[in-house]
Amino acid sequence: MKRILVTGGGGFIGSHLVEALLARGHEVLCLENFFTGNKANIAHLLGQPRFELIRHDVVEPILLEVDQVYNLACPASPVHYQYNPVKTVKTNVLGTLNMLGLAKRVKARILQASTSEVYGDPQVHPQTEDYWGHVNPIGLRSCYDEGKRLAETLMFDYHRSNGVDIRVARIFNTYGPRMAVNDGRVVSNFVVQALLGQPITVYGQGQQTRSFCYISDMVAGLMALMEAEGFTGPVNLGNPHEFTILELAQKVVEMTGSKSAIIHAPLPPDDPVQRRPDISLATTRLSWYPRVDLAQGLAQTIADFRQRLAQD
């Protein structure tokens, strides 16, 4: 049994990770300020003796004794990270510094949840870990994109200078139950619009591509990376099957049985044209590969949203 800290543990990915760690018998500390996290995601865990919730913002230092740190704290959708871009940068930079300082002090292994956004609007396809990216440093998305790139820099500087045991995961589009209704990302947008009978908004002509990884696969990848010996990453974690946004919209309409029309709106600034991970490194070093296909994952996601929207 390990004592494990999960920052952002009340969020979408974080809450599923907390559950999986508890299921393995670990003691889990969940650090959460509930900016985008939701108490409902972890309410069922509050009575468990091996689970502890700490209301705290990673921008402020904290002293804890742990064996491992999963640093997931940061709003991850454009709607949320652009709401307060300066705070987003602080979370990525000061938050990562604070967690690295904690890991250095107690000699804990630390995993940084980075993102496919470090590749920006990529000029290499699919994206491999040795690609340095194509990011607008002064655009609307840069508070998140450049914040995550700097978080990776800090991780490797602490590793080289202070011997901190690090892991860096570049997370590609992830979806599943517990995504916020107002998340603003494409899967949740389409599912909510379809279930409410609203027009489904596709930006541009919908020919931009994404790959979608189901939450259980992502959590398995993060845990495999944390437990891997002698491998820092960065490593891509995502589903290598690529779909156009229009294909996703049509799939959601079909699976929900919705009468929603698909409408088109202008593309947002710096929206990537293509995004698909090369996961060769994760497959060879972590023996990890996604198991849940899009139809299976969407069925679970739609059922979850349908239930929550009915309750609301």
C-alpha cells in the first residue's frame, strides 16, 4: 500500500484515477479547489477510511508526506482555462513547482499530466514524442498550451538538477462518464446538445480530426506510467484511431436517437487541424494499448449524461 496524492482528484480524469487507486488498496489524498472539479464525482468515496479530501489550491504550497504524486490540477477545456488565463498559467507553473518541491522533499515519484496541446497545431502527423510542436505563444490557448510546456520543462529540470523521480504523460482527448455538462469539449458538447434536442455546433466544415480515448483506458495508462521503472517519458497516452469532428457529430446523433440538426460555426483561433497520437512508445515501454472503441465508450458516456440531465 502506498500513500498517493492526486491533485485535481475531484475532476473528470482525477476522480476515476482516485477510484482505481483505492481499488488497488492504496491510501489516496485528493487535493482539490473545485474550480472545475465537482464534489459529486467523489461524494461516494468520502466515507472510505483510505480516502482523504483536502480543499486546497496547488498555487499555494502545502506540506504532506506521500509516496507518489499525480499532478492533474488544471482546467483542461478552453471554456474553463480561458475564463481566467493568468490563473491557468499560475496553476501550471506555480502549482507544478509546489508539487515538485513536495516530491523533492519527501522523495516521492511525481507524474505530470501534460497534454497533446504541447504539439499545438501540428505539422507532423501522427504526433510522436520527439516532435517539439507548433504553438502560438501569444494566442488565446497559450495560457494552457505554453503553461503545460513549461510544466514539462520544470519536471525535467528538477529531474536533472535534483534527481526527482518524474513521469510525464501527454494526454490526448479523453471522454467518458463524469465529464462536466458545461465542459466545452467536443464530446460533451455534442452529447448534451443531442440529448437536449439542440442544434449540434460543428466548427468549420468539421474535417478537422481528433482521436478519442475512453476514461478507463486513460487511467490504466497513467497508472502503468507511474509504475514503470527507469522511464520518465514524455509518453503519448491516447487512442490512435482518428475521426473527423463531423463523423463524431453524426455518430452522436445516431446513438442518441436525436432529431438535432448539425450546424456550422467559424473555427476558433489556433484550433488544430489534425490530432492523433503515435503510441508506439507507450505500447513498447508500458505494454499499454486502448481497449475501448468509440461506440462502446460513447454508449457509456451518453447513458451517464442522460441520467444526469434527467436529474437536473
